[in-house]
Amino acid sequence: MKPLFLRNKIDIITLLSSTTYKTEFFDKCIYCHKDVENDYYEHKGEVIGMPYRCNCEKAKEELNAKELLLEKLSNLQQGIDVEAINKVTKQAIISELDRAYEEDCEEILHSAIS
């Protein structure tokens, strides 16, 4: 099972997209100003999704730096204790449910289950 209710995760599609700026019709690469469209992206044999990618040299350098960051994050996250996270999260939810019923407060209940 994945960790419950993770917050502040980096969106991989955004991370692997070239940095662009918005115009009327297309996003444009901040380095070469060409139109940038989304396409399938493969990383280590796995299709990641459809980030917006430019193929200019600076965008390739940017992608290399982002891939190094992604690799480091992946290595760090291999040691995460999912069971401990889920146990703490479960207890926090149960405590909030108990408090909602003890205080007869629907707002707490809605907050705990949403």
C-alpha cells in the first residue's frame, strides 16, 4: 500500500517538463522560444506521462539536472517506512473522528473524512 495522504509531493510531469512561458496558442521554450508540445516521455524504461518537452540544448541540460534530482529523490524515498506513516495517519484520523463525536461537531467530522 502507498503512504496515505502524502503532501508536498513533486508532480513528475511538471518536473520533467521544459520550463516554458504561455502565449496565445502554445507554450514556448524559455531558452529558444520555439513552440513546445507535450509528448510521451520514457525514463528508465517506464513511460512517465506526457510532459511538455523542448529539444534545444539548454532544455536538454535542464532535463539532465531534473533527472538527477528525480534519481536522488527516488533513492531517498526507497527507505520510507510506509507502515509507520499509515499507522500514524490512521490514528490521527481516528482521533479526529472521536473528537468530532465528543464535541458533536459536524465540521470536524467533514474535515476528518475529506
